[in-house]
Amino acid sequence: MELMIKIFIFKAVGLLVLAGSVGLAWLLADFNQFKNAPINVSGEGWRYEIKSGDTLKRVANKLHVASIIDNPHYLVWLGRYKGTANNIKIGEYLFTPGTTTEQLLKKIVDGNTIQYSATIVEGLTFREMMVALAQNEALVHTLKGLKPAQIMAQLGYANEHPEGRFLPDTYHFPKGTTDVAFLSRAYDAMKIALATQWQQRDVGLPLKTPYEALILASIIEKETAVPSERGAIAGVFVRRLQKKMRLQTDPTVIYGLGEKFDGNLRRRDLRADNPYNTYRRHGLPPTPIAMPGVEAIQAALHPLDGDALYFVARGNGSHQFSATLKEHNNAVIKYQLKGRKKSFSSYNAKQ
């Protein structure tokens, strides 16, 4: 009798082990099929945002409710098996047709989020840049209503003037990036670009610091939209600085007027004394007047040789360069006054 009981127990255990083995094999097969099978999306794909505080378990449940995956437990198990369950990144994701569950997990662990963009355009002022950024819906706006000095304090540069400090470029970022993070990135990019270009500058320039180069580059940026002219315009300004001549450039005057500028620069504006009126003050203005691009910085630090000390707009976007005041006055008459001689700031009938 005792032997029969032992045989029965042995058979029962064997059956349990066999059943367990079969069950485990089925579970492993089902799990492998799950991780290698494509998720349930079609068309252009499905967008999903992982928010701060979300766990893989919460994400898995939401994906299951949305019918993107069939078994949320398997996704959690897959994350634990790979040791990445606690490494998912916040952000907005696009899951496309054909993506497997394993690829989905890798995507949210790697932080391969949808990328948005914002462009800082060459020649924008700080105020214009902030207006443009405020319209970008992918950014989280935390600086609304703050004055420029307060914004710079938020960035960690309380004693710096903001103008010219942010490198024009197109920047890509995930949804939810703050405006502070965006500006910090553009600030660092300008700092690196300016330092790099300063190390490669021509010798003998009348520029004592990288910041002075930034100021000159911003004037060059505002003076011409023709890339091939940047070096020539830089040459004019550098020679005027070397000769202790006033720069006499309209964009600095316009910047000094600020929001009072109505699009028409008047003679009284040129006569009004302020730190940005380069018709009244010698040397560079106290700060940049816009955001210069790398090309403008390069021009400021590598001006073209020549003897031109003046230039005037031709009316087609380009400029006429002159070596003497007489040549310049004649160019003004030709291109600005349509051939009519009349009194203006630099005209002298005896020349």
C-alpha cells in the first residue's frame, strides 16, 4: 500500500512538472511572439506623450487601453528582463506601422522623441526673437511678461545685456522643452562660435575683445542682406575705426530709437545724441544691435582689404562703395536722390 502511494505521488508530481513545463513553454512562446509582433497602429502612425511621473506599467496600461498592445504585463516583463523598466524618457513619441513591441520599448528608453524646431533668424533683435519664440506651441513658456534683464537672470547671466547673445540657427527639440532651456542652448552656441572665431581673427584689428567683435558683427548683419558684401562692409567699418572716424551707420540709430522708430529715419534722429547714434558718437555702440550669424562674425574678424570708407545702398539690396567723400556724395546723388543735388549731411558742393 505504501509503495502504491509513493508511485501515485511520483506520477502526480511528474504530471505537474510536465504541465508546468508545457505551460512555461507556452508562456515563453507567447511572450516572444508578443515582443516580436508589430504593434496595432496603421496609417501615419500614432502619437503618444509620456509625461513626468509616468512608469512603464502606467504606459503599458495606457497603450493597452488604446489597443496599441495586447498584453500590458508582457511589456513590463520585457522592460524588467532588459533592465530598462525604470529608464523610460518623457516626451512625445510617434509609433509607426511595423514597429515591434521590443522596438517600441527601445524607442521610449532611448528617448527617440518627435522633434520640433524653432529658428532664430539672422538680424533679429532680442525683442523680435522673444516674440517669435512665444508663438512656438512646442515650447513651454515660463518667461512671459519678464523684462530682458529678468530673462537673463533666469538664464544665469544677470549682468549681461541680451542683445546679440543667441546664435541664429534652427534648433530641434522635443515637445515640452522650456524657453529657458532653448535660450540656454542658443546662448551656449553663440559663446562657442564667438570664441572659436575670435581665436582665428586677423591681426591688427581695432577690436579689443570678442564682445566688440560681436557688436561689429551685429552692425554688419543689419547693414546688408547680400552675403558677398559682408567682408567689404566690415572693411569699411574697420578702416573707419582705425582712422578714428565715426561709423555713421543707420541701423545703430534705429536700434537706439527702439519702439519709437516708425520706419522713417529722419534728420532729427541723426542729430539726437544717444549711445547708439554713431553719427554723434565715435567708436562702437555699447552693445550689439541684433543677433549676428556666424558669417557676419567671420566678416568682422576677417574684413576685406581696400580703401573704401563709405557705402550707399543702390536700391536693389547691394551697395556702392567709395574711397573718398566726393565719390560717396556723387553715389548718394545717383542712387538715393535720383540725380538731384541737394543739401544732405555729407554733401559739400566744393568737392
